[in-house]
Amino acid sequence: MRDIVVFSGSAHPRLAAEVCAQLGVELSPTRVDRFANDCLQVQLQANCRERDVYLIQPLVRPVQENLVELLLMLDAARGASAARTTVVMPHYAYARSDKKDAPRISIGGRLIADLLVASGASRVLTMTLHSPQVHGFFSVPVDHLHALRELAAHFRGQDLSNAVVVSPDLGNAKEAAAFARLLGVPVAAGAKQRFSDDRVSISTVIGEVAGRDVIVLDDEIAKGSTVLELLERLRELKANSVRVACTHGLFSAGALERLSAQPDVAEIVCTNTVPVPDAPKLTVLSVAPALAEAVRRIHEGESVSALFDS
């Protein structure tokens, strides 16, 4: 891995350290200062001239602080004559803002993509976008990874003879079907209607779940409202046991505690795309090996999509 330098923002330095350990390179230091007027200043404390620079920064709480920090890191790398600057953004929070579904509403997913490119991003590496069409908001190449293999490897170690994968909504059904194929089990999906950020209704579950061991698969869990609503329908349909899996375990507003307290939830599984606290019933899987291999392939000019063949 010659001519490569990796920096981390403040959002998730532990993941950045894991990625660097997988790559066999040092994590270069970053200095972030705050002026008296509350403005940030970022200094990349390693040589970037004509080097392949990777900036690891998921957009997590505080999202706006971490976003501005990332924009400043990009500007610093460009000013330091980096040959190419790749943003490694395991979680793109603004992917939820992907369409105009109300009058005079902003489309944040596209705006933030424009800001990243304007600040100097020449490539983006991300994972499990909430809305896949956000991929097209960027005017630079985007490598879009998923964590289905890591999640499937975890569940293959359990008894799946009576299992079914359930997507909370039809929008996630394609990903759930791919996950079910990896496990060799059937798939079902909830019929969901969203009324607000924390109020949803699931009228029914399409597919056979009665007496089965359910694996709920979602792309991210924030407040947990959707999963809690789905649990109510699964109880009515006499599902046997429930395990919950997602890529991005945001778990805001006490969601992790509420889900852990559900007596029929046997396990909660997520990855470390974002920092996740320890909790009962929670298993956290690392995506550092997948991110590191993608970085290696980008640097060496190899196919990233080949990571997901078969």
C-alpha cells in the first residue's frame, strides 16, 4: 500500500484504526481546533502531496459538526496537493433526504453530495444507503458496499431450519430477499405507511411467519418505531422468536433500551458503521475488513463490485 495516507475525523476513530490495521498502514493524525467564535479549523498532520488520501468519517451525531469537519478535511487535502481524495463514509445520514415529498422542501441528500464534491472529494466509498438512488446524486464515482455477507455469516451459525427473513417495509424487500437467499430461507415483508419521523403503521405482513423464527432485516434503526410496530404484527401472527438485524445501529432516543426490553426479541445485531454502545442482547459485527479491502482495490485499480460476486 505505497503512496497511501489515511486520516480519521472525530466521528468514529475506532473504526478508522481497525481499517488501517487491516490495511497494514498507520492512521495519520488529524488536528481539529475550535476558535473563540466557534469556527472549526482542521489540519492533516501528514504529507499528502501526490498521495492517495482516504478520509474516514461517517455522518453521525452531531451530524452537522462532523459534516463540516469532513468538508474542512477535504479542503485541507486538496490544498496539500493530494493526488486523489476518497471519502470513506460508512453512514451517509442525509440519504434519507432523497426526494421532494412536500412543498418547498430541501433535498439534503443531493445538496450534501454537491458540497462534498465542491470541497475536493474525487471518490466516495459508502455502505448501505437508505435510498439507493442517492448514489446518483454524486458527480464523482461512488462505491456502494453492503453488509449482507457479514450479517449472513453471523446468522449461519444458528439454527435456520424454521427461519424467515422479514423486511419491515416493501422498500427494503429487495435487500431482504437477497439476504434470505444468502441464508437459504424464505422472505416476507410488512406493509408500512409512515406518517412522521417517529409514527408508522404496519397493517399486515405479506408472507408466512406463523410459528417461525423471524429475522427482521432493516438498513438502519434510529428511534426503533418501525421495528416496534412490526413486533406487534408478528405477535398477532404468532411468530415464534424474533431476532433484529440492521447495518446502521443509530439507536437514538433510547431505542436500544426499548428493543432490548422486548421479551420476544432474542438478539439485536448491527455493524460498526457508526459508534454503538454496549447493551444486553446486542451483537456488533465489524465492517472494517470489507472497507479495507475496498480501499485496497480502489488504490490498486481493481474492481470493487467483484467483492459481491456470488
